[in-house]
Amino acid sequence: MGLLLIHRATMKSTVSGAFLLLYFCCANLPSVTTNFDSFCGGHLAGPKGVIHTPNFPGPFSVPIKCRWVIDVSDIPSTNSSIVVYLTQLYVYKGLRFTEYAYYESETMNFGETLIKEVTEGNVFEYRLLRTFRPFLVVDFELDRLEGNHVRVLNDLLDVYGFNVTYEMTEEHPNSESCTVRDCSFAGNCLVIADYTSFWCECFNGFSGKSCNEGSLCFNDEHNPVCRNGATCRQIGAEAMHCDCSVGYVGHNCETRLLDTLDTECASENCILQCPLDNQQPCICKDGTKIYNNRSRYECRIKLSNVTSLRTGLTSQHGSLESIVSKQVSK
């Protein structure tokens, strides 16, 4: 019995020494840490949320590689979809949206389909993205900031990355959503928490529902430059465009189109004659007729050294006008 007790005591002492040796060995090992940005990537399992680049809308460290996995597989629903609203998208390179029927990791997944890869040519093509699959993976990879972001004078010169929202819904996506283009590149597209309302928050100096009215939309007397009920759209600090009402054309929508019910004016054989800017478009009765196979252009020729023509050719072939007309008609 005593031998048994001694054996147990010896065994206990040996085990304790082994644990003590293991503790000291582990305590002397160098620490190993992995640097992950807590705001870049992650697993999103909620019914709605926000995805954005670090330090948005400011610059972030590059190179950068992020992955967000939107997973709604555990949310009970009959006919739900994941909708991503591209409210504030300023980068046009390195952003991809891919749907999956099942996704656990980069090597364990099923049913991969690329929905959209953002490029310079399509960055403003869509207001939103939608998938009916339970997994949507958002990948973002960028090696440099310069040359990969939207730039518009004067307020969009120092914005970077993106800030988009998503939701799982059984309803149709909100058709009133907006992007930076819908805000005329002069405001931020914002959304309330329940995703029922989107609006443009305009930068200083801009106003209107779409932030489309700026200083270029008004003359020195503070009168609208777009006429006849047209809508002015200023884009950035230097560009402006008038969206004309039906029946009007021109840079400032100053010209009224002819009544198409007038059979003569609807014909291609009639040239409209309007010599003065302040006059209304002329009625096309007895207008100047042209041939169908000729273009509607007026050509003026300025001649120099006309004396030799008058003294030489005109005496043999008639007037100077007839000589020029024959040459042009050839």
C-alpha cells in the first residue's frame, strides 16, 4: 500500500515538472501576430448592413485586399434576395460581386457566378445589384490609389473607395435609389435606416432634388439660362446642360420645333429661315426648296483678286456669279 502511494507521488511530481518545463519553453517563444484591418472584409450574416473601404471617404493604405461574405442562408425566407445599393461608389477598379449557391471558403464553395466587375466604363451603369442566392461575396483589391477613382471638379477630387449598403428583402428593390451620378456629381447619395427613402445631400453651391442647379444655371441677373421650362443640369464646376421640354431644342432650349402637322414643314424639301435670334421660328409656307439628294448647308465663298476675273473671264462667259456657280456644281 505504501509503495502504491510512493508511486503516485512520484508520478504526480514528474507530471508537474513536465508542465512547468512546457510553460517555460512556451513563454520564451516569439509572439506571432497577423495584421488584419478590422474594417476591411468580414462575414456579414445580418439582414442589412454597410460595406465600405477603410477611412471612407478618405484614402487608405495600398496594396489592399478585402473580402466581405454576405450570408443570409440562416435567415428563414421563401423568396428573398440580397440587394446591394451602390450609393457612394468612387473607385472603378478592383471591385467584384460574385454570387454563390454555397460558400464556406475560397476553396469550399459551389455555384459561382460573377454578377459585376466594376470598371471605368460601367461604374455608373447600375444603381443596385441583386441576387436570389444566399451568398454574395464582395472582393476588393487595389495596388494603388492614383488613376483608379472618379474625379470631378471641384468637390470630388479627394474621395476614395466606396460606401455601399445591402439588405435581404422579399420585396422589389427600391427604384428611387441613387448614385453619385444621380446626384449630378455634386452631392452624396444617402439612405435612411429602413431603406425606404434615398436622397441627395448637395455640396455647397448646389441645390435641387438631384443637386443639379449650380452657378452655371443662372446668368449675371440671376435668371435661369435654360429657357422654356427646361431643366438645368450642372455637372461639377465647369459643365452645364439644359434638358429641353418637349418641342424645344438648342443649347438653352431657345428654339421651338415646327408643328409636325404642317405637311410642308414636315417635308425634307423645306429649309427653315430664321435670321434673327429674338424671332420665333418662321412658318415654312413658301420656304426655300432644296433637292432631296443634297445636304442642308449654306456655303459662302469669299474671293480675293476679283479684278482679273471680272476683266478676263466674265467678258467671255457671263457674270462672275454664273462662273462660280458652274464650278461649285461640278
